[in-house]
Amino acid sequence: MKRTTLILDDELFRRVKKDSLQAGQSFKDYVTELLRLGLTSKKKVSFHLQWKTQKGDPAHLLPVEDRDRLFDLLD
């Protein structure tokens, strides 16, 4: 068995840690299982983006033609 180091962002670490505890497995065993499942899965991960449109007053929309004003609103 080889030893390695994973660098995970904090949110992902907390989620995997929580899930491993709920599954009653050690963190190492749970991550190993996730990797094994991911590598053996033939299902491809994909998603479909659906846009929702609605009628209304466009005054609330961001002014994309005015870059400086747009950045001010985003700050």
C-alpha cells in the first residue's frame, strides 16, 4: 500500500469528513472507496443548464455596457 498526501479545500474536507463519520468509516477508508467508485464508474458526469426567463422591468439588471458601473455594483 502506498502513502500519499491530498490537499483539499476546507469545505471539501469538512464534507468528506462528515460523510465518513456518518458512514461509520475512517476518513482514509472512505476516501479510498470514493476514489475506487469514481475510477470504476462508467457513468459520465454531465449536466444541462436551463435558463429561466421572466418578464419584468429591466431597470434592475446589471449595466453590462458600462464596465466601471458594473464593477462598482459588484463591489
